[in-house]
Amino acid sequence: MNAIKHEVLQSNYLETSYFHDNVDSSDLIIEVKNLEKFFNGFKAVDGISFKIQKGELFSLLGSNGAGKSTTIRMLTTVLKPTGGNARISGYTLTSEKNNIKSLIGVCPQENIIFDTLTAEDNVEFVGRMHGMNADDVKERSKALLEKMNIAGRKKPAKSFSGGMKR
């Protein structure tokens, strides 16, 4: 059985604890050690540590302001941690962020889509933002949109259903 974890909100900070910790390091997909984030002296994430094994379902739970989104933003390389570190698929968060970016996909709570652009234009825009060359952007965008059965749609994204936007 995988390590049983629970998340506890203490003093408005998210803290993860283990009931038992018999995780084989070769099965780890994410390992977080003492991850911290400060914003102008405010401690948003207070030394959170946890491990996630391949195939394990894991949740971050806590009230508003507990540090859940900030933790995810650090693990997805959007924010730089103030302290601590993490390893994702063997790559170190603070020094191998480009390798980590290529492994992670995020579906944020809010739709991040430009309503006046087509699906293809939206996907290509993100690829260009991440520094992909034009040929790779076109090829990858086409493949992704085909996989989601929305390739070739020429209407602007504002006409899409909520599910299509996601």
C-alpha cells in the first residue's frame, strides 16, 4: 500500500504529514523538501514536504490562503521557491526547470484562452510563449488538437463550450 498522507492546515499554512513513510525512492515521481515561498515578507508556503509515487492519487487540501496554488505554481515552475527544493521525475526544480516544464500539463481553475482566437491560434500562442520554433509549434499544435477532436475548427474560442475551452 502506498504511504498514507494527510494535509493539515495550521496557522493558515498547508502542511503535509505522513502516517508511515515506506516509499521506495525508485517509485517517486515528486519529492518536495521544505518548500517555502515568501511575498514581501509574507510566508505563503511554510516549508512543505511530501512525496508522491508513480500512479498515486494525491490532493492538496486547505482553506483559501493556505498555499495550495502557490505550491502548484512552484512545482510547475511558474514561481521560483524562496527556500527548499523539489525533484520531479528525477529533475531538480531549482536547476532543471526546462526539463520539468516538458513533463507537466496544468488545467487551471480559470480558463486561460483568448476568445477571439481559434483553438489552433490559442495552442500555437502558448507554444511560442515557451520558445518553441514555428515548425515544431505547428506540428505539435495540430497533433494535440487532433487528439482532442477539435482540429480544423475555424470559429473563435468564444463560440466553444466550457468543456472545449478546457
